[in-house]
Amino acid sequence: MARGRMIDNCISISEKINDLTVKEAFIYTWIIPHLDDWGRISGSPRTLKALVFPMKKEISINCIESALRKFNIIGLFQWDEIDGELILQQPFKEFNNHQHISDNKRTKSKYPEVLSIP
């Protein structure tokens, strides 16, 4: 897994991103560098708080959960429970548009694929 991910400058003119609150946009962009080579991460709001926002008191677990629900609805992330574990995944086409990783260099994901947006 890479140490980070690219955030394309087209994010500033994305209608989906601009429909988010500033706090939701912050949550969205700070999750991206933590994604694995398949665009996946734990979807547990508690885990994301600990991993992505450990020093941000103004980003609560409830705030993260609310943002994840919105991201799922508008298609920024797929968020689903698989085998009892919450998984967050950037839709693969979107992830591949901005992250250029050849398939033979991708590390195996420890998270199962989220197949569809509920």
C-alpha cells in the first residue's frame, strides 16, 4: 500500500464535493490518503476517528457516521456491512481515475469488495 493517495485538482469543481458541508468535504479528503490499493478501508466510524482524525476534537464519531451515510447516498463512497464488518470503498472506476496503480503492483486488500451501493 502506498503512503498516500492523489487528490486531483478537479475536486474543487466537483458538484458532488461542493454539495458537501466544509466539515464533510474535510472528512472525505482526509480519508482518501488512508485507502488501500483497491480504494478500501474499514468503514467503522470509531476506527476512522482513531486512524484518520485522532487529534481533531471537532470531528466526532457521530459526525463521521453522518458523513459516511451521505457519501454512500451520493456515490462518493460505497459503505456496507460485509460478514459483520463495515467496509468503506471508493467506487473502483472513480478510484482508478485518480490513482494509477498497475494491477500487478497492488497489494491484496484485507477488506472484501463492496459490490454495490445500497
